[in-house]
Amino acid sequence: MTDMTAIMNLITPEAEALGFELVRVQFVSGADEPTLQIMAERPETGQLGIDDCAALSRRISEKFDVLEEEGRDPIEEAYRLEVSSPGIDRPLTRAKDYANWAGHEARINLIEAVSGKKQLRGLLDGIEGEIIAIDDRKAGRQTTTLDNVHSAKLILTDALIAATIPVSADGADEIEEDTLNEEQED
């Protein structure tokens, strides 16, 4: 069994060294190949670009390779490393996610039912302390504790798209120009 606390303790400083925050780290087995999924973001944008993902992936791979050479491999079985941005319809995994995304539609799957429901869907009202509030479409305002959340994510809506800071397109013109120049030379 993979010790996720130990994995988090190894990955967190690598993400922080690059100026990133971890959103979610999970080990998914049962697929073709077990996968260590790491989701991170730049605090100022809530996103991660391709180069950011590659940089974090390299740092983690290098750290894990050193540990393996020392005989302290944190994951003993073969696995795939997957580093990504949380995306627009991001998971809500931290208390601050519920505060930052208040006013947007979310789906929250619960461990224990609230008002007879194990899934709440509606506009997030935010979080106070450890109490999450959501205006459920069918049941009205509902509250639950953060530790009663099995999983939660934002729902893709026009309002969410409008509120999301677009990924920087800096350099895109240069890439397009280089591609055009290469095609003209051929």
C-alpha cells in the first residue's frame, strides 16, 4: 500500500520550490497502469501551463529516482506519473477552494447523507471554519463539514468560464510564426 502522507511530504517541497500549490495528489490503481496523479496550480492564476507541468514532473521524477537508488523507493510498483493543472471544472479539495469559488455551481459527494442526500448540487455559499454551505437546487441551503466530503468539483458553466483567468498566450504568436517559417522552407 502506498503511503500517501509520505508521498505528499516528498512532493510538497518540490511544488513549493517552483512557486506552485498542490491541489490534489492521488494514487489510482486498477487501470492499465497505476498512476500517481498530481494536480497543482500557480496561486495567482489557479492554473498550470504545460512548461510548469513538465518542470514539476522532472523535479518529482528526479527526487524519486534518487530515493530509489538509495533503496527508499516511495512507490515500489511500476506506475505512471501524471502532472496537470486543475482545469476550469476543478476539484474542490481544500477549505480555501470553497471560499475562492463561492457563487459558482458545484457538485459535492458526501460520505454521510445530509437531509437524506449523499450528493449536493448548486451554488456554493462558501465555508466558515470547517462548515461548507451550498444552495442545493432541490433541497435549498445545506451545510456539511469539510471532513464529510468524499469528493467535490466545480460544474462547467458560462459564469465559471467568464470568471476563470485565461492561461497566458504569451509566445503563441512566436510559435505560430516559427511553424509558418518552417513550412515555407520545406
